[in-house]
Amino acid sequence: MSVGWLSIASAFASDLWVGKVCPVTYQQNTLGILVFSEAWFHSGRQQASYIARDNATGVGLEIHLFANRLGEVELENQAQCTQYRMLQIRTTNRRLLDDERQAQIDAPLHFVEPFYDASPLEHGAGMHNTPSDTSDKPWNSPPKRASTLAIYDTPFVSDALGKEGEDIQVEFETCVVCQRDSGFDSILSCGRWGYSREYMDENTGWAEPEFHGTECLNSPSRHYQETVSLSEEFPYSYWLDWR
């Protein structure tokens, strides 16, 4: 991490609790960093705090891309990106609803494109306020952030979706996409993170979430590539001129 990135992190240390920093690379060039915050906990998108309460059912994370001079679209732009996007998959063993799959692109089915950084999903770019809904965030009022691109994710699994006798497992893989108006897209570096809820007994149900931390990946995993390639909801072939 360069001095410039350290300065960014220090400037927002009171608000952005850094959990993991992953390098973002393209053809051996480091284009920036992907910063995963410390996880917080919430109960069905309420009562958020950095310490899990007994009734907590989910976690929260803010994920920021900080492009450097080589990566910034308006500067050297080594990868020749038109813009950066975030594409995330979710894998879980919980009970699935009618339109869900065990592994799928983590975006609403009515989206035209598979990217997470689009409304109504919570995201931001440049100097921006964090989402106005603070009920599932560990702050009282929306602080400002400054990053190339950011997403704010607060997944949870209620007891009703657990399978009796099994721990609930949820895993995400979040990747930076170099989107190009002319030419193919490239999926760059990623971070894999997730949480579990331990099954206690038939009377207690499931415990509060345990966050598993974040693992940096230089490129998307085979599971990620297969999930994106086989998606029927989003026919996104990033290695082709898919538009």
C-alpha cells in the first residue's frame, strides 16, 4: 500500500474501519486497492452494531475501490476501462425461495445488468454520503466517503430460512469489473467473505452470525466464473462483446 492510500485510510479512520485490503491488478499492473470494512451485525436490518447481539441475524460490510494513477479512468487508465463496476455472487445452504439458486449473481432479477452498484442497491462513487437508511448501519447519521466506487451490503438469514439441524452458511465473492464500451469486459481482483449461524437446538434455533473474515483473490475463482457463466437470469458473457 502506498503513502497516498495510507493517507486516504487515515483521513476516514473515524468512520471507515478497515478489515482487509486487497490489491487490484491487471496484467501485472496494480490499478488500486479493494478495501473491505470491518463487519458489523444487525437483526433483520435493525439494531446494527459492531458487536453482535443475541438476536442478530446478519452482517454488514462496506466495500470500496480506490483506483490509483495507473487505474484511474481519467488518468493513465492502464486497463482502458470505461468505468469500474462491482459484480458479486452469493452462495448459501439455506432454504431457497422459488426464484433463487444455491449459487447466483447477487442482484435483483429485474436488473438489466448484473452489477451491484446500481439503484436500489446501496452504492456510491467519488465523494458521497453513505446510504440514508441507517437502521442497518453502525452509525447514527450517514458519514461521507471518498472512493472510486463503493457498495454497502447488509445480508441476513432469518431462522425461518434455516434447515433444522444444519448451520446456516452464506458466502460472497465480490469482484471489480473493468467495463469497456468498446471491447470485452475484464473481471479483475476479488474478495471472498461470508458468515455462518450455528444451529443450537430445536428450542433455541440458530446463534448470532459469526463473520469468517475476507480472503483476497487475484482473480475470480472457478466457482465465481461458473456461477456467472451459467446464470440464466443475467446472460453476461464478460469475455465476449455481450452487449
